[in-house]
Amino acid sequence: MALKNLLSLVVLLGVVGVSVASPYENPFRKSQSNPQSNPGTMGNLDLDYYRYKCPQMEDIVRRVTIQYVSPKPTLAAALLRMHFHDCFVRVNAPPNLTLKGYEVVDAVKSALEIACPGVVSCADVLALVARDAVLVIRGPWWPVPLGRRDGRISRISEANLPSPFANVDSLKKNFSDKGLNTKDLVVLSGAHTIGVSSCGLISSRIYNFTGRGDFDPAMNPDYVKELKKRCQPTDVKTIVDMDPGSVDKFDSHYFYAVDQRKGLFISDSALLNDWETKLYVKTQVWARGASFNRDFAESMVKLGFIGILTGDQGEGAVMMKCCCGAVIALIPDDVNCCLGAMRPRWLNGRVVRLQPSYEGCPCVESESPYPSLLVIIDRDVD
């Protein structure tokens, strides 16, 4: 029986393309046919891009990141999410405005500006900080080719961020549109092992899923009881771990939680509603996460090439600040933004408190016919 189970597992691993080898394998291998997954074909990015321009750059990023993340491991999730959102769309759309961790990016950028003024882009800073933050909490290392340019203008209409309420078909399309495959979807969802959420995002799911005072039947009833102890019906602020007991450590435990119907978001539970995504979840459970770190590293390399700007694209000069404030045009299809992650307080779609000026924030004029609607959100607003 044991031999039969082992053979079945080997077959399943082959079906989903999973290798149980633990060493990180170079993702630049020529056998990869998808250009998104082969950084060696992606134009001007280079692992040694700053070798002569700022040779100490990666050491500085690593040192400052460790300084911030070591005493506060939960920052790793925020920094990883910042990079993820920067890759999917360089825009301060409402979902991005809930991101935290900008103080780390500010500190890294300030240190780099002292050592190498006007050299390292914010996009490269985000990519490196995300990698190093994951390393601090015992996650995998992956190569980060460099040379990204900072974008100037983004539009809310271009925002295509994965929603925590999305079903599996929407998630697969969302990732496919960015050149990522189904395996990347499940692998990158595994980052939720260090994720947290507010009760507000799950309240309807555990208290009033269909409008009848019920909870989502896709959830484990015992898990719902645990969540209700943590989150009262009107509570929108209390923080909940997405992978209880593992939030400070990067591991594959998230897949165990999903398999036990303890996915916090609808998008987590949705991974069991498709044979491909379910197969990867089951494989990680059966193989005890043997390939997760390597798979995650490879998917992160691919993620880092989404929507990159190089050469003459993007900013003519490197931005001196990465998180100076979020410039928001209060119309549905136009946003000019500084790269950053702010914390505004939203109430019925309105910003409660505004900062009257944006001195020092390297943004351009609004493309909007209503420039008077362009405002800066004070990043100190909670």
C-alpha cells in the first residue's frame, strides 16, 4: 500500500510539473519557452546592472531590510505585497492604498541616495526589499535582475489586481493576462502563509454570506467559529492571521489550511474548485511542501518581469523618493501617482483629510481635464 501511494504521488508531481528537488534551479535556463518566464530574453534587465554604478547597493538594501523586518516579521508580508502590486499595476488604485511597509522602502531609498544619489530606481528597490524580507523570515532566495525604470503615469482603469472575493476562473484569467500560468497563481497564493487581513474583508463571509445570516459553506464550520470569536459583526479593524500559527514564518502551511477548508478569503477557498489548482494544493500537502520554496522563487522571478519599464521608458531621472505620498485624481479613469503605499482613511469613497501640497513628490501634471481634483493623501492618515 505504501508503495502504491508513493507511485501515485510521483505521477501527481509529474502532472503538475513539480520537482521535489530542494536546491534552487536557475530560472534563466534556455528550455523555457514563455518569454515572461525567461528573464534572459527580457531586454535590458541584468543581475549586474548596478555593479559599477552602485556596487554596494544590494548590501545596503539587505542591511536596512533586516534592520526593520527582524524585530517585526509581519512587515515581510506588506513588503512582498507592495512588490506584487507594483508588478500587477503601477497605480495607487484603492486596493493599493491599504498597503503598509512604506517606511522600510523609505529607509532603504534614503540610504541608497546617500551612497549613490540618483542611481537606483524605486521599482528595483521594491523588488529587492521583497526578496530580502522573505529571506529574513526563512523563505527562499531568488535572483532579481535589475534595471527597471520608474513609471510616471498610471490609470485606475488599468488596475487589474486579484480580488480576495474572486472565483477561480477570474483568478486564472487575471494571472493569464499578466503572462502567468495556473501554477504561478497557486504558488504565489502561498504567500498568504505570512499574510494578515482585517475583519472587515471577511465579515459578510462568516456572518451573512447569502443575506440570510449564514456563512460561506465552502468554509470549515469550526474555522468559522474561531473567526467569529475574533471578529464581531461590525468589527472592520481587528487583524486576523491568514495562516494561524505560521504568520511569522514563510512555509507551505498555507496549503494545509486551504485543504482543510480554512482559507480566509473566497479566493483562497476557490483554489479547491479547479482541478489544476486543487492538484497543486494537494501535492504540497502530500509532499509536505517539498518543492514550494523553489516553485515560489521561480514564480517570483516571472512576476518581476511583468510590466517592466527599461531603457528610455518611464522616468527620465530616478525618483529621489519612493513613498512621498499618493497623488489621486478623484475621477474613475485617471490617476497620476508617485510610487508608494499610503494609508488613507476612506469613508464612502471620500478622503477624510488631505495634504494641500505635494512638494518634493516627483509627479507630473494631470492628464485629467479636471486638474483641480488632483489631491495628495497625507500618508500619516490612519
